[in-house]
Amino acid sequence: MAIVQNDATERSRQILIVEDEPSISGFVRRGLIFEGFDVSVVDNGTDALLQMRDNPPDLVVLDLMLPGIDGIQITQRVRAAEEAEGTPRLPILMLTARDAVADRVNGLDAGADDYLIKPFDFDELVARVRALLRRATPTSTNNQEVLTFENITVNLTSHIVSRDDQVIELTPREFDLLVILMRHPNQVLTRQTLMQRVWGEDFYGESNVLEVVIGNLRRALETNDQSRVVQTVRGIGYVLRSQ
Ligand code: CA
């Protein structure tokens, strides 16, 4: 066996598996323990919520279809509690059934960070888990309210946005949209999520207002042959990602 050169922080990361199919939870549990994670398993939503309250994990692998409180409801409750209490975002990797595109969109809308379609390779699961944990670990320890993505910088205090040290003028909506994308780099955000966060919960309708603001944001950010960073994910939404 190869010697794993790993920092102690990753070895002690706690992962909660919420899955009612013992064959899947057993397989995932054994694999994650082998990878050095601290793993606990529950098979229903009520126990999941209790466990998250009493012994908060670093990440949750959450099955969508559960008896009683399902994965969508669990995710919604976790995100609502984080919003209310101002606690850090818990990474959630959702497991969904094959071909259930609606489930996958609903999961992302509810606030899941990523999803895997059953059946999945264990290596793929570990790759997603590690990526989510890396994303959740702050890269900066200073207290400045600054978000950066490649050569784009957003100062949340002064509201100054720049790319390649050139200041970019944005409208308040464009600024809000960019901040949401910058907070979730490389994460696909659904149209509904973006609409709700920028325009509020009570925004209704099928208007193209989001597309218009995305278009304006791109024109502001992507001048002078600068690369495209706001990418369209057809049928789902948008992601901040370099090409
Ligand atoms: Ca299930």
C-alpha cells in the first residue's frame, strides 16, 4: 500500500452518510473509512437532523429518497438554519436515482452542493468529497471582506470590483449576481437559485431578466479578449468557471 502523505486535518474530517439502503451505506462507509475519514451512518431524516445538530459533520453524503423526511427537506432545513444562525455552509453531496433529472435540479435548488447519480464509482465519490471539503476550507485567514476568482476581485465592503486591476462598474443587480457566483466558484447554480437570491423569494414568472443581467455582467467582465468566466449550463443555470 502506498504511503498516504496527507495532512492530519483531512484524516480527521467527519462525514455523515444518510442512506436507507444498507448495501450502499455500507459500501460508502467502508470506503471512506479506508480513505481516512471519520464516518457515521444514519438511515433516516430524523436521525440525520439530530446528528447534525448534536455532532456537526464536515460533510454530508445525503440520499435524496429517504423514508419520512427526504433529502430535499433535510437540505432545505440545514440551509434555513445556517441562514438564521449565520453558521458556515455545510457541504452536501446528494445521491440521486438514475435518469431523475428533476431530482438533480431539485437537489441543487434546495441547496445541495453537488450530486452523484446511482450507481456511482467509489473513486468518483471520493473525488467529489475531497473537492467539496477543499472548497469549504477558507483559503484566506484575513478578515478583509474580499472575494477573488482568478484575476477578478470583489471587495464586499467598498463594493469595488476589478479584473486585472481594472475597476469594473456594475449595477447593484449585477454586483449581487457576481457575489453569489464568486461565493460558489465551479458550482452550478440553477436559474431558480440565482433568481431567488438576487430578486428575493417572491419573484415569479418566466421572464428573461436573469439572462439580461448575466449578459450585462459578461459584457462588463469580459472586455478586451478576456476569457469567459460566467458559463451557461444548458437547461440548468450558470457557473463561474474558467474555460
Ligand atoms: Ca433511498
